[in-house]
Amino acid sequence: MNTKLLIQVGALSTIFACAMGNAVADDNGIKISTKGGLKVKTADGNAEFAAGGRIQWDYDKTEQGTTEEETFEVRRARLFFKGKVGDWGYKTQFNVGEDDGGSVEDLYIQYKGWGKKAVLTIGKHKEQFGLEEVTSSKDISLLERSAITEAFVPGRNAGVQISGKSDNRIFYAIGVYRDDATDDESIAETAVTGRIVFAPINEEGRVIHIGAAMRSGDLVDLTGLELAAVFGQFHAQFETIEADASGADVDGSYVQVGYIFNGNPRPYKGGKFKRVKSSNGTAIEVVARLEDGFGRYSDIGLTSAEGEQTALGINFYPNSNLRFGISFMDGELDGVTGVDGEEVRFRTQFTF
């Protein structure tokens, strides 16, 4: 692990904690919670600080034709620090589980003085495109996102965004971003990304989600449609995405269904899903996904092309912090005989 990065993380956390301490040096006192990470908050709510993260250890076995590969490694190891002072907030998140010492996932400042209907975010964060992508990697039902999402959705970039919600049923976000995913300036692009979600039913155990997103970039234009629902222990979601790259149109879709035993209904908040929670003992979630169209089928050892993929999974949630997951994926590319692959993945996840 990169020592310099750890020093920077420690320094940032100390600075933020000290800044918050200066802001709350009065008679109101503070509230401290260690449930699910460290949370410190003033009694009047004017300042707060939180620290946490996740660890995901994966065993993965991939077979493509006669080629077989096994790995046992950290899939993600992240630390985050976030908080606010008055109307201004921040978040820093680092991935510390990479061979090169780590990377910055989130690094942004927010202005929240306009209330929940409009929040300004400046810095590196997720572009709001796609239900599966905006749902955190610690909360998605299958261990890996769909090939369609992997191929199309931009993820995190530096930009400026306005987002908000109304009546807990309408959620929106629009922003301008600079995609510098590679060092090649000729393929870097500026893009405008917008997403809107309408949830006519949004209560525990009953959710109807309808969403749409668009991304207009210098190189690629994207259009996405989202549908999702929760009815008691049953949950389902569907997405279709179309990409126009220099006049060439490709598209892909997936449909996913799941059922939860011995647990609460799948949580939904802010236009995205949250992690399953047990209600009495270990919650068990079974899930299946079908994909069709253009995608990045690298999880099963294949390339980015037109294809199909099936995924089955089961998750065990002993408590709100721990998750054990198993998934199996099998797929093939279109128009090429014998080009297929499969993957078995086991995950141990701890969030704090």
C-alpha cells in the first residue's frame, strides 16, 4: 500500500476533523456514533464529520474456451471522509487496494444552502447515468454490474452538477463533465449528462421507479431508460441503453429480478437502491439477470461486442455490515461459433 497516500488520507481526515471541531466549540455539544463507521455531529446539526469504507475480497474463476484463470484478490478497498460546515460539504474517497498504491474515487465540494431541491457539486464524482451505475458497488444485488453498464456508462469524472429531489418522488441531476479517462487528449471529451427519475410510489416495500438519462459528448451520445419496482420481498429492474459513436448506433439491455428471504424489502432512496438488511438473523437474497446486446463481456473473458449473458447469484447478509455473495455468469458473442465464457465469483464484503 502506498505510504504517501496513507499519510495524505490521515492528514485530510485530521484537517477536516479539526475544522469541524473549531466550528462546534460551543455549549451545544456533539453526538458521536460508531454504527456503520464513525459519525460526529453537533447537536444543532450545523457541522458534521463521517469516516468509513468497504473491503471486498473476491475469489474468481473464469473459463473461456480452453483458457482458465483463477484469482484471489481485493476487488475494492475504499476509505472515505465526508462532512459539512454550515451550507458547505465535502467528500473524499480513495481506493487503497490497488497495486499502484491507490486512486482517487471521489473528491468534491458541495453547496447545500438551497435545500434538498438543488445541491451544487464541484469536483470528481459519479455522472448520474444509469440505475445500476448510480447504485453503489456495495449495494448492487449481483457481484458485478452488467456488461451493458460496463460498456456504456461513464462512471466518475470531474465536473459541475446540480441535483435535487422534490416530495421524495422526483429526482434529477444535470452536469457538465470532462472525461480524462486516458492520457490521450485526442479521445478526451466534454459531455453534458442529465438524469430524471419519477417514483409515483415510494414507500417501504412498495416502489415504482421510472427513469431516463441522456449524455451528449464530443465523441459519444448516450440515451438510457430505467424501470424498477419493489413489491414486498420481490424486486426487479430493467435498463436499456443506446450509444451513438460517430454515426454508428449500438444498444444493449438487461432485466434483473430478485427475492429476499428473512430480510426487509430492498431499500430505495434518492432514485437508487440501497443494501439489503436482515430483519431476524441472516437475510438471504436470490437474484437472476438476463442481458442482450452490445456490452463489455470481460467478466467472462470475452471482448466488447454484441452478445448475450446470463447471471445467477445468492447473497447472505448476517448483519448490516457483512455480506457473503456467490455469482455465476455465462455468455457468448453473436455470430461467432464457439466464442463463449463463464465465471464463478465468491465475495466477502465488510462495510463500515
